[in-house]
Amino acid sequence: MSRRKIIFLAGLLIIQLSLIWPVYPVFSDIYPLILGLPLSFAWVIFVLLSAFSLLLWYYLTEPKDSEHPLNSGGR
């Protein structure tokens, strides 16, 4: 398994664990409000944005394969 894939899987594991006990109860309060959102909702949005950025990083760092059928120019 490549180092890139290990980093990706570890990041996904951390993101998933941040939404369950014991991490989520730390952020389960209503106050403080962040951009008008309760802290618990803002935490979930932050985690979703983190997952999106991790997936985007994984996609953008994918090695380019010139023999891939989608890269052949439609031939």
C-alpha cells in the first residue's frame, strides 16, 4: 500500500472518529455560536469540509497514467 493511500485512510479514520464519542460530546453545546450556527452543527460542517478537502487532495495527487482509457483522447 502506498504512503499516499495510508495517509488518506488514516485521515478518513480520524474524520469518522471525530463524529462519535468521545470527541463529539466536547463540541455538543449550543454556545458559542459560530457564524450564527450552534457549535455542534458548526463542528459537523467543519468535519464535512475536512473530508471534502482530503478527497480533493487524494484526487489531485493521483499519479497520472498515460495508458488509462479515459486519457487516450477518445481512441
